[in-house]
Amino acid sequence: MGIHMLSWLLKRLVVAPTYIANYGYTDGSGDYYIIVNTDKCDGCGKCVEACVGGVLEVITDDYDDKVLAVKKEHRKNVKYACAPCKPISGKRDLKCQSACPSGAITHSW
């Protein structure tokens, strides 16, 4: 068994708590976070393709797994960057959530 295979196997044998990544901010008008359950996210990228605002990207995390993240330039303005999918009135069409086959994405607002 090669060293890379052993490393991969050991990472999966270690029991770790669920990791939730919160991208966003809180201001006087509320909490604005895109929440990614990295245990559910498999890095497929379907949400990135569906995002009309170009807010999302797939990155390689510290464990060499592909996971969803909010691009750095959008982390302090997700309320506005996600506005096309979140109109003030009418039906919300959260394309990133709909596109995610594993249900790894939620929004706090």
C-alpha cells in the first residue's frame, strides 16, 4: 500500500465532528451568511454553475477535499451579491440550493 493511499485511508478513519463553514457578516440590519456543511458537500460544482452572481467557488480544503466556498471578494457583501435570487417580494429562487444534490447549502436570511 502506497503512502498516499495510507494517508487517504487514515483521514477517513479519523472520526471528526461535522464542519460547518459560515461565509458572510452581521450588521445592524441582520445576519447574512451562506452556510456550507462540508461533510455533505462533495465539491461537484453544480452550485457554482447555477449561481448567477458568481459568488461561489470550489476549493481544496486543508484535508485535500474539494468543497464549496464563497469567493473572498463576496464574503462581506453576500446580501447584495445574492440579491438577484432574493427579491424583496415574490418567490425566492435560490439556484445554488436547488442545484446542490446533497443539500449542503443554506442561507441565514
